[in-house]
Amino acid sequence: MDPQASLSDIFQKDIFGKGPTEIMPNLYAQEIDAGARLREYQQEIRNKIVEMHGMEKIPDEMEEYIQGAQGTPAMEESAAFDAIADITAEDAYDWYVYDLVPLGQALYHLSMASAYNAWIEKVTGLRQQMREHEKVAAVIRREKEKDEDAILNELHYIKERIKRSSAILLDKEKTAFFLVVTAEEMVIKETRRAAELFVKYGVPLSGYVVNRILSDSLKGEEIPGYLKGRLAMQENCLRDIEEKFAGQVLLSVPEMNGDVTGLAMIERIAAAMF
């Protein structure tokens, strides 16, 4: 699964927003339409507001707020990750493989999960205190208790969803993350930063894959100065990778002579890796 809309290109098949699509026997791919997921969520909010408050329609100012949420930073990323959590929870497949931006979906969700959890705990406590005080007003007690129950149930529902999706990421028995690094100085620095944050949030980091390695056989050939410079840089960076990620580099993937698209090229990559 890929929330970044690239699997259609890789498999050369339009699968965007179409749910699980069979690529070949025992292999399904899904490219998540985060925008559609976000629109579903907005409609769910409208329905719950109408249900909780007995409205015939959503007030204009509230509708503007709901629509405005679509432009909130990282909202689509959150919607995509929410979809991933639901798909994984269905447990319909033997293995799930996700292509995630390490400093994007995965760590953003984990960092926000703790903040959301603390906020929900606080709001839930305040709601419960309000219910206790409102029991004094016997005349309105029944109606108010019913309203408050609906709100508290919704808060508990949100909390459980956050807990469930976070548990998927942090389950070291079932989940493993592999960071992909290339032999470039800035990429190595970003990868180290990501690894440190993974440790901070207790994410089970299982190793590194070094991608796009130029063949050493090029050294003995007549090649442009640009390539000679790239080979020299690669040599230094590979030493740096070996030092910084000692014993954790699991695979190296060679630079291919074309884009990795189509099953034939994917098979070549697989043969080179395994």
C-alpha cells in the first residue's frame, strides 16, 4: 500500500482509489485516495452533529469550518494513515507492505497520537464533571445525560482508534520498519535523524537498505568526469553508512539502467536484492 500515489506508475496499472487490486497471484496493491477518505470523514462529522444535536441541517458557519479543515496542514496525510490503520485491522492478508515517508505519515501520527490522547483524556474528564453537576438539575437531567453520553462515546471512540493505529506501528512482534538510504551526505543525515525519532517513539526499526549503488566495474572504464566524481562520493558515503549504521545494513540495491516500473523490472530488482 502506498499513500503517495505512485503504485499506479510502478505496476503500470491504474489502481488509484480503487481499493485492493490484484497485480498477480498472491499480490494485491492499493493506492489510497486520501482526498476521498477526507471527504468521507467530513460527511461523517456532519452526520454526527445532526444526530447529536437534532438539527435538520448543518449551520452555514459550522459547514464553513468543516470545509476549511480540508486545507489544514497534514490533514490528508492523517486521512491516509487512518485508512492504513483500518485496512491493516481487517487482517485480510498474510503480509502488509507500506511505502511511507518516515518523517511524514508514520512519525507524524505517533507524535500527534500522544497529544490527541492527552487532550481527549482532559476533555473526557471535564465532560464527566459536567454530568455530575448537571444531575442536580433534575428537570433537564434526562435530556442532558443523553447528549453527554453521545459526546463521551464519541470521545472514547476516537481514543480507541488512535490507540489501535498506534499499536499497529509499535508491535515489535508483527511490525518492522526498514529505512532506505542512498550514498549521499544529506540523505544519510536525514536518515539518521529519522532513526533517532523512531527510537524516541519506540518504533521497531529493523534495518537499512542502501539504494542506487553504482557498479564498481565502472572504475575500469572510460567514463565522464561526472560519473568519476559520483563514484568517489559514493565510496566515501558508503564508508560513512557502514560506520553510522554498523551491522544494520541488510541489503544494497544497484542503480538500474531505467525506471523501476513494470513487473519485469521489479523482478530484476528482487533478483538483485535476494
